[in-house]
Amino acid sequence: MIDIHTHILHGIDDGPSQAEQSVKLLKLQKSMGVDKVILTPHFYSEHSTIDMFVLNCKSAFNNLMLNIEGDQAGEVIPDLLLGAEVLYNPSLVSFEDIDKLAIFGTDYILIELPYTKQFEYSIIDSLDRMMCNYNLTPIIAHIDRYPYIGKNLSIVNELIDIGCMIQVNADSVINPQMRDFIWALMDESLIDFVASDCHNLADRKPNVPDALKIVSEEYSKDYISHLDKVAARTFG
Ligand SMILES: [Fe+2]
């Protein structure tokens, strides 16, 4: 099992502040059956250059690895991949080094859409250009969190039509109030990944297996193995 969206890397964003907390989160992930975790700290282009962000992430990652070694936790944590959750803005496609924000060793980039009331359709063109110019495949982070999606699945279909992949948060699968929306997406096979977007051990904790259990009760085990296959094909 792979968790492709997490805020476990310490000291970068609103995830843990200390490496010890990151190690605890990783141990919990492994104990729940998660074999691989992608570390996706927030990247906001108005707060940092890409180079500075990447430098900070690599430094935190190296520090985390030292802590894992010191804790002799290598066997009890999942494999790790460094990435980012990149907040969309219109100037993003003008950054010629945007590929540095892709998930390490891949051409996939996790994109957080803006939280505006209305969807800005120029985003579709912009993401399309990102794919053509930089050969990157956007994975749209937590499609369940944007106000303009609601029951309007046509936006989701347009994103998929240009080649985007779609991620939902495990929290929304677990939340009964979101269930109809999630099932509507799954009925149409619009979901590629269920991820935790976890930040801590309290109110935003790792929970992918809990969400997948609910999915398997509604659909068949085949659906879970389909999600596993997509994740393995993309990041395995
Ligand atoms: Fe996130």
C-alpha cells in the first residue's frame, strides 16, 4: 500500500516540527500496512523559490534519515520518496525548473488547486501546457476539498481528459457526509489514489487503510486491487 500525499517531513510546513514526530508517524504507517510513503510538503511559490524549497526539503530529509538510523527504525518504517504538494497559480508554468517539484525519480507532480468559489477554466489550459512543455503529469490533490467541484463532475472529467490523475483524501471517504460525493466519483472510476494528507497523530493522522476498508465494503476487493495496481504502476 502506498500513501502518496503526506505532510510527514518535519520542519517544512504545517506537519511535524521535529524529526522524532515524523518517525512516529512513519512507524504508525508501517504498522497499518503502508509500504511506501511519499513526503509532499506544501510548496507556495509566493513564499519561496523552487531552489530554496528543494534545498530545505533535502536537508530535512537527510536529517530525518539520520533520526531513523539513530532510532534503528529502518525496518519498521515504509520506503520513502520525496515530493511536494504544489499550490497552483497561473505563473507556475513559467517556472522552467518546475520539474524539480515532481515526485522524486518520476514525471508526476502533486498539484493543489486554488480554493476559489468558481473554477477558473484557464487552469485546464495551464495544466495542459505543463504536460506538453515539461512532460509532467499532474495529480490533482484532494479533489474532494474544492468548493467548485461539488456535484459538478464535469470539471473532474475535463481534468482527466487532458491527462491529470485524481486523488481523494481518506478523511472524506471516512466522513459519512462526504460519502455520496465519493461514491459518485468512484462509480464513474474517476479516482486514481486514496491518500491520507496526514499532518500529525491527533486530528489529521494516517488513515488510508481505514478508508480502503470502507471502499471494499461498498465495492468489491477488485476495486481495492485496482487502486493498488495504479499506485504500484505509478510509484512502485
Ligand atoms: Fe496536503
